[in-house]
Amino acid sequence: MSLDQDISATGATKLAAPQRMWFLHQNTSEWSVVCCSWYMVLMYRRDKPRFNSVITFALFPSTSMLYPEDFADLKRVTSEGEQKAFMLERAILADRSAAFRGPYTGPTSRTVASALQVGKTSRWWWEPLRRQMLRYASVPDSIINRNLEGYGATDPSIAATPVLAAPGIDELEPLSPQGSYKPLVTYISRQSSRRRLTPAAHAGLVKALEERAEKVGFELLVIEAEKYSKEEQIAVAARTTVSLLISHVIPI
């Protein structure tokens, strides 16, 4: 979807979602042991909050998820009896470890960064996925379209150049004016988790944020994300202007 060079500002694209995704080194149910310099960690193959599966199926509900066992089945089908071959119209290979060896992924921590340097890409390459995710969470278009307001709608590659301080700044004219709603600062509290602030530090931070919100004029939301549904968390993120996540390990 994001390979389309002509994605519109509202995420319209002529490319369909991928038909299948192969995870060649990702088992669906087994445990694995990760050994570090002085300790071992027992890891389950799926993230504990199950956010990965929610996002995957929300974005690609018609895409087949295939794993090493499925690849082994395909190998047997093509090698036993009368040999056959499967031709894929388009295949994209992704290797996170290899990506971090490139010059673009390391500084940005984005696996896709190097791929975006190959050929021409649309400035709205992320919009089809972002909008699909927010629609899944029932976020209204009035909030989804906020990214078109102000300088959030400008091309980051242009905004990073000296043209910002030059007469050519008119080139960064936003697509629509900034909305009249208050900016939202969301403080994601970790007080119900193992890694948390002391009660006094947490209370002091909330008090300072409340005083600042009243003085400056922004909206403040203090939440414990684990008490929200996945859709509610996504909807809050869609409205948030600034997000704060502060934690500290308290010895027990």
C-alpha cells in the first residue's frame, strides 16, 4: 500500500493490501530463551498485551499470516512428486537486523527508513495505515484529519532544510488552518505497574501539570493505559498532542 507513489493526503491508494505475510523465524506458540551477558529471559513469541495481533488484523483483515510450519508445507508441495513452482507477482523481503546495519535505520530507529530511500515515495506514505487503524478504533474523521492542519501537513524532508528560515517559507503553507480545539497533553501513568514513581513524585507531577494546563490553556488527561481497551488507547493517542510516559524502578 505504501509503495504507491501517488497516495493522497487522505490516504487514498490504488494498491491493495498484501495477500500474505510470512514470518520465517517467528513461531506462533513456542517459548524461547534469550541469553544476555549475565541473565536469561524466557520470552513468549507474542507480546504480552497482545497489541501486535490487534494492530495486524485491524490493518490487514484479509491478509493470510503464515509461519515456518506453512513454509515447510510449501517446500514439501513443490519438491515431492512432480515438482512445481509458485510465482508471486510482488514480494517484499524485510530483515530488521539487516536494516539496522544501513545508514538510515540506525539514526531513526525505523526499520523502514532505508527502504524509503529507494526510488520515489509519496509524502503521505503512512496515511493508508494510520487512517485504517484509527477507523478501527471508531475515531471520527474530524480527529483523523487533524494531521492536515498547520505544519503537521508539511513534508518533513522540506521542513528539515534551511528553507524554514529563508524567504521560501511560503512553500510550507499548510493544507488547512489549525483547529480551534485545545492541545491535549496525555500523561500515561505507570502507578499500577512494577516500574513506577513514588506516590509523592506522581502526585507532584500531576499537580504541576494541572497548574500548567490552567495557566497555558491545554487539556490534560491522566490515564493508566492498562485499564483502557485497545480501541480506547488508540483513540486517546489520536487526540493527543504531547504524550508523557515517566517511570522509575522502585526496589521492593
